[in-house]
Amino acid sequence: MSISEIIRILQKNPVNGAINIPCGYLKRYIKEIPNRHIVIIASNELEKNFGARLLKKYGYNVKGYTITGPSQ
């Protein structure tokens, strides 16, 4: 599942109160993320791990995650 497919899915079924930032833009918009409970919604393990590591590096507390793509 590509990023554009995930963006289309999230636009059709948004998570209430979520901030949707694709992985490629996460570092650019990191300061716009409020420091509260964070749950990562990713299409695969690689995106989840990338997001979690980057957020933790900048001091954010990742509480959990969910994978929306097909299981590997």
C-alpha cells in the first residue's frame, strides 16, 4: 500500500483528533505535533519503526501503534 493510498483512506475515514503526517514529511513537521499521547498509524512495520524512532528522538512519548496495510 502506497502513501497516496493511505492518505486517501485516512481522508475518507479520518481518526478524530488525529494529525495526518506521511513519513516523508514527519521530520519537517515534527514541531507541529502536540506533546501528548501519540499513536502511530502506519501501513507497514518499516513506517511504524521509522516514525516511532524519530518521535522518540525528539522527546515524544509513543503510546502505541496500528498497522493498516496487509500483514507480512
